[in-house]
Amino acid sequence: MNNRLLTAGLLAAGLLLAGTANASLALAQKNNCLACHSVDHKVVGPAFKEIAAKYKGQNVQARLEEKVKKGGAGSFGPIPMSPNPQVPDAEVKQLVQWVLSQ
């Protein structure tokens, strides 16, 4: 019986995490992030996985949130990232957390 509860709990946790990942991808689509980025390959800007790898283990959440809002250049080459002031702060926070989790 305990194994069944453990298995059910792990399955529920996995579904919750998968739902969060899908929700964040949907949020990236909604906010037009995928016009310049992809999860796993360079488009105009770097792949989300490349961003996560570059900043792994660093405390960059606030800095990247600001970069999403205000734009920037130079971190991944000469092409600047356009500012996104229209994206609500809560969504920017969620998107950056998701990108860093790749």
C-alpha cells in the first residue's frame, strides 16, 4: 500500500511539473518570445537552454528580468534584445525562472 501511495505522489508531482513547463512555454508563445528564441536551438537570439547553461549557479534572476523588460545587448553577441515593457512583471518573473530551469 505504501508503494502505491509513493508512486501516486511521484506521478502527481511529475504531472504538476510537466504542467508548469507547458504553461511556461505557452507564456513564452503568448509574449512572442519564440519569435527570436527557441528552447533548444539559436534563432535570432540564443536558445533558452544556452541561456540557462551560461547562468547556471548564478544569482541572475533580477538582472535577467530587467533585461527582458528593458532590452540589452552583448551577452550573446551583437544582436540586441528588444525591450518588452508590455509584459507584466509577474509573467517576466515566471518566464525567467522557466528559462533558467532548462
